Amino acid sequence: MPVEDFAEFLAKEVPVGRVAELGIGFQFKVALKLKEFGYDVLAVDWNPVSVEKARELGLNAVRDDLFSPSLDLYLGVKALYSVRPTPEIVKPILELGEKLGVPVYILPLTGDTMPKALRLVNFRGLAIYTAKPI
């Protein structure tokens, strides 16, 4: 169950267009796979070194603080997703999804507890949590 399977799951769930990976860090596999599938991926992190590395790999990357996000950066996104986010940024990610009215997909680190309101989906052995706007 490689992490790239998460990209295949997202491609089944989200129409091709603009998506944002929140807290990308230095794990670029999912974003690069989605880019191969034709998505316009916005890579977001607070760490300027991570943002620069993402740009070097050909991703559209920006620095943002998820605790006080710049909403204009996310205009036009069809979905938000995060790969193994640190527990403290899960709530801000979900809040951003609510504000934007877009679905959120989280692939947590094994053992991390997710909010109960999220729906759990098993895709090729990956535990993926989803939140869709009402």
C-alpha cells in the first residue's frame, strides 16, 4: 500500500482541476502523482525550505499558516488533502475545508486519532478520512 495509492483514491473522488496539499513537508510523492494525472496541485507548508523544494520539483508551492490561512490562496480548489499531518493541524485543515466549502481528505500516520465526525474509507489498505461539505 504505497502512499501513491492515495493519489489514485483522490483521482477517483475529485474531478481534475485545482487541489491543495496542506502541510506537504518533504513528502512530495502524492502531489507529483496527482500532477501526472493532470491536476493543478498547490503545495502548502509553513516551512520556506519545503516550499522551495516543492517549487524545484515543478509544483506550485506557497507558504501559509493554517492557523490563520490566507483564503485567497485557495480560490478555485476542488479539494484539500493532507498526507500524515501533525495532529495539531488537523482541526485547522477541516475548518479551512468548511470555509471553502470543499471536501477534505486526510491520510493519517498510523496510530493518529482523527475527529469522530470524519468518515473512514479503506482504499487498498490505506485508512483515509474524509469530510465533505454539507
